[in-house]
Amino acid sequence: MTGVSPNRGMAALPDVDLTRNVADLVADAARTCGGRPALVDASTGVTLTWTEVDTEANQRARRLAEAGMHPGDRVAVRLPTGIPYCLTVFGVLRAGGVLVPLSTDLPPAGVVELLADCQASVFVGDPVPGVEVTTMLAADGTGDRTGDAEPVTPVAGGEDLAVLCYTSGTSGRQRGVLLSHRALLANVAQCAALTPPPVTATDRVLLSLPLSHAYGLGPGLFQVAAAGATGVLLPRFTADDALTAIRTYRVTALVGVPQMYSALLTVTDERLHEDLATVRLFTSGAAPLPPAVLAGIQRVTGLPVYEGYGLTETAPVLTSTLVSGHAKPGSVGRPLPGVELRLVDSDGDPLPGPDADDELDDETGGTGQVAVSGPNLFSGYWPDGAHGPDADGWFRTGDIGYLDADGDLHLVDRANDLIIVNGFNVYPHEVEHVIGQLAGVVEAAAVGVPDERTGETVKAVVIRRPDAGLTAEQVIEHCGHLLARFKVPTSVEFVDSLPHSATGKLARAALRLGWPSVSG
């Protein structure tokens, strides 16, 4: 058996038309369930039906065309998660524009840099110092629903570029990922083909992830539109605001990240029981879900948290524990319908897979780089499509993992985060896990630093609790008891914060590039 994850119990990917425009999802919902609530702003109570969303998307598409936007033009959108953002997304796509989602946390200099890189001609959002584009548009609430409701025929589709999504690579430099309508529609269909599907027409889904991220767009907004479900929008997640929205709007499904579930566990069990009573499904992605958090949510609610894995380059979901129907601590599950996954060596050759009787872990030699193939893959990086899938349709993700005896994927680390000490591999996650067992540790990161004798050595960067008297010597001693000598940090720095991506993933690349830490 090769290092390929089997898809036992997986539904086949349905025959879907991948030549369409992503905004067709809204038109379909308006046709089949037009009077159903589509988008709810939890902070204001404003609610739009699918018919109203479709009308608004038409009006925004016309507005963009009248402002001089041509099909293929890049349209940068910098708005908080909310109804105006959603309507703008569908308007841009329907008009044939290329959506360039920007985080509201991105500083003005970063906005200027990305707009220059993608050569955006339209900017939607509040004015930003230094931004110079052909057209500046404000997101004016929910628009004028009494205006012209004539349908706008979607421009573009299929292999045409739909979203140019910037993501931090292992070098720390932002790279533009080219996502076609085909890739986005394929991933929507792949998720919907799961049994049971993660979003159904009767669901009310909490959408509090940044819509500037592929995770917020795909499994969030686009999945809701495809099902004709209801999206309950929060501009920013806090445990109190989320629980209030869940209770008020009787939310049935959460699309989350580990930090969200950790925050929920800081609330009393009594309130969680009461406010989460309507929820049927918890899902998590973007970063590893600590087993203790999974266990905590299940203890309080009786429901597991199903974990998934993906990349912006895969539009974005690749695997999920929903495929097998079992939440397995430490695993991100099996490939979605239509996704092929295998482990390869540094030359791209497939590795042997696990035997049914083996208890495989990352020390057995079965660890390899995750390679994937499927219709949801991106078209390469901006501007010329370089470094996309190879001629056979395979893309090496840069993530390191192994398959257990059930064929479930376990991630170890990013390939470029690997630390090599005297020729031996050190996976940062393993070191971070051990340091995290120390009382007084809030979060830890492990990175490689140059060393004349060993090539690299391990450095630990740690956030400790304000009242903790933890010392560098204690961290090193603790690691020495639990790790091989070459894995033990040779230096420890205490900081007040660590860098993370918009979805909470630890950004080790920024640490290697000199994250501006403040020693504590």
C-alpha cells in the first residue's frame, strides 16, 4: 500500500457544473428559497432574504460596471465581516471582477503594498492614507432595494480568476493565490457531498471568521449560499457576543478556529449548556485543535468538534474528520470527495503507507510531505500562475504529516518550519507541545537559529503568565527530561506576544524574520 489516504465511507463528488460563476449560488438560492433569511447582522439585527441578496448583488455589479470596472479588473475590499462585505463579494464576482479581500487589521502601508502588487483599479472600504486607485467606493450599508431588480448576467466563470487571496508563505512574504471560479465551486461541492453535509438549507450558521480569509469565504459564506441556509454575521468574535448571537438567532452550526473554542471554554458550563442548546455541529480548521479543547467542548455540550485541514491554495478544504464521522484527537481526518492525497519524499516520490497492524507515528519513518490533487486546486501564484500544480495535477502543500492505520491524516509541521540539528529533524510542534505542559506557559513557539557547530539549534519563544516565576533554565531542564538531546532548546526568550495569521495560526516565519518581541 502506498502512502495514500483511503476514502472509506466517502460519497463520490457529484457531477457539478464548474464552468459557472460563484455568484450563481446566490441566484440559485433566490430561485429555490427566495423568502428565506439569508444574512443576519447579529450586531444590528438587519436581515436580508435570498431574493434581496440577489437583487443587491445585481445592483452592486451594475454600480461597479458604471464606475468603469472591466471584467478581470482587481477589486480590493477592506471591510469588516458583515452584510455589506457579503453583498460586495457577490457583486464583484457577478460583474466579472477579481475579488482581492484585505484584512481590516492590515496597516495602511500593507494595504498600499498589496494594492500596488495586484494593480487593483477599484477599492471598496473606508479611505486609507496613501491608497491611489482609479475608483474608490464606499460600502453603503444594504443599498437601495427599491432600485432596478433586473438580473445581471454573470460575466466570467470556470477557469476565470475569481479571487486573488493574499497569504503569508513560509518566507513571511505575502503571496497572491489565484483562485478560479472552478476551484471555489469545486470545494463547495466537495464539502456539500459529505454525509451528513456540514451545512443544510435549514441551518443557521455563525459566520465570525474574517471574510478576508479563504476559510471565512469558502466553508463560511459560499457554503451558506450553496445550501440556501442562513448566515449569522459577527464582525469580530468574542465568547460573549458569539453566545448571545447563537442564543438569539438559534444558530445550529459553527465554522470556527481553535481560539474560538478555547474562548468558549472560559465561560461557565451553565451558560454554555443554555446558549449552545440549538447547535448540531461544531467544525474547526486553520490551526491544530488541542485535544484538551476538543474534550472540553464535548464534555460540556455532548458534541464533538470535527476538525479539518486545508490551504488557501486548495480553496481551502482538503480533509475533515466529518468524512469518517469520528472526531479523532490529533487528526485532521480524510480527504474530501474528489480530493486525492498522498505522502511524498523530498523528490516528490510517494512513500509507503501504514499497514493495518502498525501503530504509526512521526518517529517511524512514515512521515512525509502532503501532496494533493483535485478540482479545487488553485491556478498558481500571482501574477503569472507560477508554482501551481504540476503537469499531473499534483501540488505539494509544504505540510509534513503521517497516516495512521485508519488512513487518517496527522499533521506534524510545515516543511519550511523544520529544524535540522546535526542532520536530525526536529519538528517545532513537538517541542512546543512539551513546553506547553509546563505550568505558567500561555503559548510557546520553537524555531531554528543558525549554529556554527550543529548547523541549526532550537530556540524557544515563550509567553508566560504574569505571575509565573518560570525561568529559561526550567524550560530547558523540563525539555531535557522529555525530548531527545538534539531537540532540547539551547536558548529561551520570554515575550509578551507571538505572531499569528488572521485565523490564529502561529506564524513561525515572522519569528525567524525577527518578530518585534518585547521580553518579559
